[in-house]
Amino acid sequence: MPSRSGRRQESNLVAYIVLGIGGLMMIFPFLYQLSASFMTNAEVQSIPKQLLPGELRWENYVNGINSFPFWEQLRNTTVFSIIRTTSQVLFCSMAGYAFARMRFPLKNVTFAVLLSILMIPGELLLISQYQIVQSFGWLNSMAGLVAPGMVSLFGTFMMRQFFLGLPKELEEAGRIDGAGPATIFFRIMLPLALPGVSALAVITFIECWGAFLWPLIVATRAEDMTLAVGIASFTGEHQTFYPQIMGVSLLIMLPMIVLFIALQRRVISGLAFAGMKG
Amino acid sequence: MTVSTAQRSPSAAAPRPEGSRSPGGDRRRRNRYDGLTPWFFVAPTLAGVGLFYVWPTIQSFYFSFTEWGAFGGTTWVGIANYTRLFADPELLVALGNTVLYAVVALAGIPLAVWLASLLNRPGLRFRSLFRVLFFLPVVTVPAAVSVVWKLLYNGDFGMINYALSAVGIDGPYWLQTPVVAVIAVGIVGVWMSLGFNMIILGAGLQAIPDDLYEAAELDGASRFQQLIHVTIPLLTPSIFFLTVMSAIGAFKVFDLIFLMIGNTSPVIKETQTLVFFFYSKGFMVNDKGYAAAIGILLLLIIALVTFVQFRLQRKWVHYA
């Protein structure tokens, strides 16, 4: 049908224009952030506005990094994100597998309790979580930062859904060959669940990297903060260091942007999967 | 740990209906349950959830009936926190702002439907490039993007007011004006979630069979008529899902309000949301019993909003 395909192409022109302009508007804040990070403070505040810096002032980045404990906070953020991600991936896979495939008393009741807790807004629990962490003497420490997020209800639910969708035959074959539950899980089922595991890992890592409210409450000393809290407190103290703030905040996002562009399909499908099942 | 010993453990024996047809009770037990092994698998999660979720849930209810002394220690005050809360003018302001933020967030959904339907046009090229552009704000750090949005919204030298002045509009001080500030932050919220919403809707769009469009086209339906009469009705389950998720997310908004308006802003009292109200009482002035009551109210509001949405869904959601 030549007429039909002709019409399709013609009307896709609207799609290109809208998506093109819309897409540019979506990334405009990032582009402006990049541009402003090389400007002088006067250029940022100039009227009429200039879109590009007069020259590339790399020293803004150096000065920005040197005006607060950037490297300590980068280390904190990295350790924080790695510990939470590893722990959640391991424990959520284990629990998700048990809820999907194993038989034990009160399984459905336990799972229903977990699901109902998933509905509770996490913010409500902050006061009590803070009390617990404080009573352990974990304020301003990595243990305190990671503690409530070592396990995840959402991740457990997601991994259970994933394991439910896997075929049972391989497990049974392993059992017939005399493999124990641990061997079956780590050697057979976990490798099969790799798409789910990697989706969970990527989502968790991105979430940890940007986590705000809990680190804000637990870490009050600059050298104990994560970057997300660090940049907010740096901005609070130096409202008008625009180019440095823009540069440092871009640096903070850089690993996530690179991770996203490198693992594009995995990130998008992982988040979509998580979103639909959640 | 060997399985055979684990299977004979007492915990595995607990709730067991009388098996009339099974010859030996012991054998039956072994078939029904996998012994201790599953407990080993769920133990870390149950321990973590018990300590950091179940216990805090119970404790939060208790805290909401107490008052906190300046040097620690709590006193039971009955429903005093709740009576104080319902008489507090700040509650109405926070609730109003939260609802306003939710309205802006929900207004982002029709936009996402339109963009997703464009993105899923058959034969569209550069699809993955567009997807990356729209999705990028989803994966970035709120604390780091809020600084550039604050600059764009700046009343004196921000790009937005500069662009508006080019068409003769004198833009407001976006983040320093009550009501306007919440809408401005809501727009950033839409910007951050648009890509995610488009992906969810895209999955729904791909599930719509092509022959429906062909039939509509044979009947002479225009593109717009196809969108209204085919796409949107069949997409309502995805739209419903996003409506529920966006409303829940909006009622919990904190990061962007804290980061863009700030706890030191002179208008924060007029622009705060429920979770900010909770945070300011619980962690800025250490009025934790009162904060717990706000938290419980938030829980009830979210439950109510979600319940109403589920009740309304049968009026407009079409399941295939």
C-alpha cells in the first residue's frame, strides 16, 4: 500500500519535530550546566544571557573540588553505593528465590506482611530508624549510612517475580544430580537470573548514588557525607559560586550518565520492568 | 549444613494439616516443606526488614502518642499530637502544596502519553537517541540537577525569565513566590519522571495490535481519532498504573523542595510539603512525637488516595 506508507512518513515529520525540540529541552539544563561551569561568575549572571563561556575556565573545577571534601565524599558515595548494591542483590535474590520456589511454613503470610510494609511511606520510619542507628553509635559512619538499605522489600518482590518466570526443569535436573540447595541456587538459578540481577543492581546503584534524605539525616560532618548531601550543603554555604557549583554537580552526575549511556538498554528495560512489577 | 538433618527440624513440622492418605507423617512433612534451608535464604532479609521496617512501623505509631523531652525521654500524651496537628495552620499549607505538586505531576501524564505515542510511531528513526534524551533526567542525581534548575529559575538573571522577557513577559521570582514555587518545583519533577513514564507507556503501546489501527484507518479515522478512540482506551491500564505511582510519589515529595527552595528560604513555611513539614518537626526542631503524628497522617492520606484511585478505576480503565 504505497499511499499508506507515504502518509505514515509524512506525518512522522511532526513526530521528528516534536521529539527533536522536546529532547533538546530535556537536555538543555545539562548543556547549560556544562557551559556555565566554564564561565566566570559575571558571565553566569550577565544580562543579556550568554550561552557559551568566553573561554574554558578549567580552574572552576579545580577550585570547586578544593572548596569542600570532594574526594572523601566521592569515596563515601562509592563505598555506600557498592555495599548497598551488593548486599541488596545478594539478599533480595536469596529471599526472592525462597519465596518463589521453596516451601516453608507461613511463607505466604510472611510474604503478605512484606508486601504490606512496602506500601508504607519510608519517610514515616525515619525517626525510629534514626533512633536505632543512634543507639548503635553509628551516626556519622558508613555503617549508619548503609544500615537500613542492606535489604530491600522492593528488590525481594522484584526478584521473586523474576524467579517465578524461570523454568523449573534445570533445578530438578540439579536436584537429581544430587546438588544441594545452595549449589542449585548459586550455580544454576542465579546465573539464569542474571538479567533480573543486573537490572536490580543498576537500579539500586543509581538510586544509592542520588540518595538524599537518609544520608542528610545520618551524616552531619562534611567528611562523612555522600556527594548528594555534600553538594547541597556546599551550595547552601556558597550560594553565589555558580561556575564551581555547576562544575562539581556535573562531576557528581558524570558516572551515572556514563553508566546509563553504556548500559542504556539494560537500565531502561530494568527500570521499566521494576516499575511495572512494583 | 546438610539438607537431610535440616528437614527433620522442628520448625518444619509446625502447621501441618492431617494427611489422611499419607502413610507416614514424617514422610509427608518432608514433602511439604524444604526444612531449614528456606529460612537460611530469607533470614538476612527478614532480620533487616524486622529491625529497620517492622519495628519502626510499630514504634512510629507509639511515638505519635508521645512528647519528646529536650534531653531525650518520651512522655505519653495520648492524642495530644493529633489534636494539635489538626489545629495547626501549617498542616493546611503543607497539604495544599502537596496536592498542588501532585496536580502538576499528574498533568505530566497526558504529556507523556502524547510523546510516547510519537516515539512509538512505526518506522520512526533515531528512536533510541530520542529515548536517551528523554530518559537522561531519570538517572541523574536530584541534588546535582536542582542547582542548575535554581539558576535557570533565578528571578534576576535566570534563563527562563530572560526568555520570557524577550516576548514581553516579566517573569516572577519563581522559587521565592508561594504557589508559584511549588509549581516550578513540580515542573522539575515532571522533567525528571517524563522519560520513565514514556517507557512504561511505550511498553503498553507495543502491546496494542496493529490490525486495530489498520481497521480504524480503513474506516477513515484520522491520526487524532485513532489516538482518542484506539490508543488511549487500550492504554488506560498503563495510564492508571502511572497515575497511582505518580500520586504516591508526589505525596512523598521532599528532595526537590528541600534542594530548590531550601530550609533557610523565607518562604519555606508557605511552600513546604507534608514530608518537609515532617522533616522540619522531626529533625530540625526535634519535635519527634509531633513529627510521628504527621508521618501517620501521611500514611493514611496515601492509603486513602490510592484506595480512591482503585475505586475509580472501573469507571475509566479498560482491561483487555
